[in-house]
Amino acid sequence: MPLLLDLHPDAYPLEGYRRKQLLEWVFVHGAPSFAAMTNLPAAARAELEQQYALNPFIRTETFESSDGSVKYLFTLPDQRQMEAVYMPYLDRKTICVSTMVGCPAKCAFCATGAMGFGRNLTPGEIVGQILAVSWDQGFSPRELRNLVFMGMGEPLLNYDHTIMAAKLLLHPQALGMSKRRVTLSTVGLAKGIRKLAAEDDLGIKLAISLHAPDEETRQRIIPTGQANSISEIMAAARDYQQVTGRRVTFEYAMLSGVNDHLWQADLLADLLQGLVSHVNLIPMNPWDGSGFSETPEAELQAFYDRLEARGVPVSVRRSRGRDAGAACGQLALKQPGAAGVSA
Ligand code: SAH
């Protein structure tokens, strides 16, 4: 059965104000079923029920972390599974969604990479993660403040579906979000970054998982680095900035003894010269068998200080949800505490 959420708002069934009501039920009220759409005629509801699925998932399980973030494990009709993370930071609700089941990028320090690639998610399966969280949490999907494409998968390798999902986020009749509150994180694919820059009316925030300023280290931890050299990625980042006017974020997972040397902080500062950027240092989230460990606090601070001294805007992003297996790079496993997650 086709998924309603895969449709563009202009293609939603029903005519005129009934279509408007349907869109409001889905995106403003967050109705979890057609039956709940009480101001639609019973016949229309029954027909929708017969023709479309509203919930993309056959099962939704939640795992709560002690810091308040919640990992959602979704089972798709083909039995494949993927995850989203809800972070209820005070008044700014944030959701991190997946764009794929698994991931082909195979970053050496990421648990999702280790599980390999399953399949691309459809636009409705991507946006459906947000709706499912809102159904479970009991808030309107419109209350969502920040959305990050930073879950499982490489969004620029599922380009069309991710862009369609992003457009639904911004569409005034769908989620109506500000483009300033939507961030796409990529392993660094220059072609995809340029394509994204050229999208009409999109201009969402771009985060690039750089993780190393020198080619040798980057190729060791990110195999796709062979396809796109650091200089190609940096050139694409500059183009993105020029076209969209947006500051570009660089993500940098701190891996002990691998990419946390001060000479690498200097090299990173050199790379970023002339670019309006921001560096997010992410303490590496551990998982059994990764072969990497997190940079000790004192060294992380020294790396941070060096970047700051060089005039690079930098912050430390402490991942939420570690004890639920919900932190960056831990999305892969069925349950917290299951083999592979250090709780
Ligand atoms: N494929 C996209 C988005 C998914 S990963 C990308 O590569 O950007 C989201 C972020 O978490 C990326 O910056 C990723 O490199 C980082 N990450 C992966 N594993 C991690 C780990 N074990 N600890 C900390 N960050 C990790």
C-alpha cells in the first residue's frame, strides 16, 4: 500500500479544503491514524484507510537514556530496522533522523558503518520518523525546533529522497520549518554538496564530517576519502557558502592518538582560513570492537584551545544518549547493552 507521507503536499488525495484538513491532521495535529481525523467525512476516512498507509513502520520501540534523550527503533514492513533519536533539550525539541538502513560509507569509528548498507529510505520513511516521535511524545509535529539528518546513512547518497524529505520539512503546508533549523550532515561528497547548493529555495545548514585535516589520517578512518580528497571537499564547502551564504559546520570526532595531535589542529585551522565556519569537536562515542577510543579530556581541551587561539569558532558537542546506544556513531544495534554497545 502506498505511503501517504511519500506524496508531495500538492499530490495529497481529497480536494480543496478537505485536502487542507488532511494536511493539517497529519502535520499540525499529528493524528496517528485516519480514524482520528474526525472532521473528515466517514466515507473519506474509510477510503484513505483502504488506499494509503499513514504509519510507515510496523513496530516502534523506544529506549530512554538517563539524560532524557530517547532512541526510537523502527521496524519497516520488510523487517529492516533503523533508528531516530529524540533530544528534548528544554524548549527546543530536536530529532536526528536516518536516511538509510545501515550505511555504505564505512567510517572506521562508526557502528552504523560496520553493519553495512541495507537500503535507502523513502521520503515518507524519513519524515515518518518525525511523526512517529511526535505521536509517541504527544506533541504537534510543528513543535519540532531542530531537525538533523545525522542518523544512520549518508544523506547525499540517498539524494533525491533526502531532498524530498527536506522540502517536506520546509513546506508551509507540511512541517513549515525554518531552513535555519534543518541540518544535513555528510561524509563529504563534493558532487552532492554542489548539487545541494544549487537546489532552489533550500539553503539548509550543511555539516561536513571532516574528522581529519590530513589526507593520510582521513583515508585511514574514512574510506570514501579516497574518492574525495580533502581539497575537493573544502572547495565544495566554499562553493556551498558562496551560493547559500551559510556558515559551514565541520564535525570532528576526537579519536585518541589518531586525529587529536596539535599539529592537526593547526592544519585544520589552515584549511578553514577564509571560510565562515564552525568546528564541532565530538568526543568519540565508544562501541566494542571499534578499535578506537576517545581522546582524554585534557588533550581534547588542548586541541580546542589551539583552534580557538587560531581564531577558529569551535565548540564541543557532547553526544546525548550514550547509555541508550543513541549517541553519534552508535546507531546500529537493537538494544542498549546488547553486544557492541558500551553502556
Ligand atoms: N553519514 C553522515 C551522517 C551520519 S553520522 C555523515 O557522515 O556525516 C553523524 C556524525 O556522527 C558524523 O559526523 C559521524 O562521523 C559521527 N560519528 C560516527 N561515529 C561516531 C562515534 N563513534 N563517535 C562520535 N561521532 C561519531
